[in-house]
Amino acid sequence: MNKPLSNRVAVVTGASRGIGRAAALALAEAGAHIIALARTQGALESLDDEIRAKGSSATLVPVNLKDLDALDRLGAAIYERWGKLDIVLGNAGILGELAPITHVDQPVWDEVMAINVTANYRLIRSLDPLLRASDAGRAIFVTSGAANKCNAYWGVYSISKAALNALVLTYAAETVTTPIKAMLINPGPLRTSMRRAAMPGEDPLTLKTPEDLAPHILKLALPSWSETGKIYDFTQDGKVLTPQMPA
């Protein structure tokens, strides 16, 4: 069986369920060693069993992404063991609450920004030297159409994803002369627990699944992927969009 990611190492955040879990399994099946980050030890162990069944291997990292020092230690640990990192998938994210922006409590705001923005900044900062040591470093982050729609009551989530977009596009610009390719991927509505919380009246059977998205994440992780600083839009059948910059 073709293993295009053989001998490559991938960090996946939010790996215990949803998009992260499906992506981790797809990357593992393609031959990558998965460094799986999530809060729940039991769910990580279940993922590990599935990865082993696919003939690959994983390192489990039970961690709350708000533990920023742990993200720094992650980079050091990867350096000690592998000396490089080939792929990071920044998938973990939270919705916060759907409410008027004037009604969002400070702790909710702080947590959404910590998980959706600050943790990804610290991941990039910690893992950048390792990605530069790869012959084809791939940095992939899960965004949302909410970053641009700015719909009523979605404020805290929309703002966090807009900030994430700016973070990743800035990183892409700063690594444009390196082998690193930094991409955003917009999955659109999928059959996930976050979507269920946001749209409780929606029929989940009308939605695509994380498993449908996973092959597209794999495509962005391949050494052959050549675009950087773009948004890969799963809702438009994988159309690669150039973000619109002000004149």
C-alpha cells in the first residue's frame, strides 16, 4: 500500500474526536507518526488503538492547550526525539457561546481566544524551528466561514477565527522562501459536536462528516502540496482561495 507520509511526523491538536480524529487516522494510514494532542486520555488511547490497527504509531499527549508552557515543552521534546517536524494540524477550537457581543462574559471571551488564537500562536512559535528542519514542512489550521460572515451572535467565534486567519497568513508570508507551506482549511458545516451545539435543530444526516474532509487535509499535508498563504475551501470542492487584501 502506498504510504506517501512514511517517515514523516505530524502533530494533530484536538485529535480525540471530530475533525482531529479523522485527520489523525488519515495521516496515520498514509504512514505518518502521529503526535496526538487532546484533553481526554481515554479518547486518545482509543485513537492509538485505531492507529496501530492501521500499521502506524502514535505518541499521546494529554494536554489542555491553555497550558502554554506545555506547548513550549512539546517543541523541545519533538526536537530531542526526531529533530524535525513535518506536519502540524491546528484543529482544536471551541465555539464559546452564541450571544450578542455585548453579553459575552469575559471568561468566555478569554477561553475562546486562548484556544482558538493564542494556543495556535504558541504552537507556531514552538514548532517553527522543527518545521524549518523538514524538507517539506506543512502547517495546516482549521478556520471557518464565520471569520468573514460576522453574523449576529457569533461574534466571539467569528473574531477568533478572523484572528487565526491573520496569524496563519502572516506566518505564510514570513516563511515564503522556505520549504514550509502554511494553509488554512475551511471545512464548512460538518457532523461534529460543535456544529450540534451551534445548530441543535439541524438534521445531522444532511451534513458531510469529518471522514469526508480527512482526505483533503491529507492532500495539504503531502510534500507535493505547493500552495501557501491560501484558504482551501472544502465547501467549494477544494477550491483554493486567495484571501482578499485591502488596497
